[in-house]
Amino acid sequence: MFNLLESFFSTSKYYSVSTRLYPKFAIAAVGAVVLKNGRILLIKRGKEPGKGLWSIPGGAVQAGERLEEAVLRELYEETGLTGKVGELIHIEEAIIREDSKVK
């Protein structure tokens, strides 16, 4: 997963120069793993980074938003589905260094 995230952030094809490319602060994000009948829900990304690629529903946490609220909001925004939050499955730290900057 790290290599995929690194390619999004390190390739100008996927990311334009913005405050998200070289943020001053960490950007917390969530992803919803939705399982049903042994299958996992994937969405096709409509925006960069990774436009056109398959992913679990998710995105950035908004200021003042709890992680549980963020994952349910992202699930609904991207799929129209509601759900309930279960156990934490994984924590991923994507820290990409470029010279003295952090992407």
C-alpha cells in the first residue's frame, strides 16, 4: 500500500503543487472496509490522487470531526451507503520525504 500512496504523492501526474503536496501539518485520513458475503466494497476514484484507480471508500478527516464520524461520512459521500463502525483493522503511516520536505 505504501508504494501506491508514494506514487500518488511523488508523481506530478497524480498531484499538482498545492498545500496538500507539501503540507505544514499531517493530514489524517480514514478508509471504510465494507465486507458482505465474503466480498469487499471498492470504489473507482473520481479525483486525484489516483483518479480512475480502485480503492476502499475514504478520505481526509475534517477539523473537529471524530474518526468514526469521518469514516461514516466518507462512506456515504462516496457510495450513498450507511453503516456502523466496527473494530480498527489497520493504521498506515505514509510519510514521504523529499530532500528536506515532507510530502
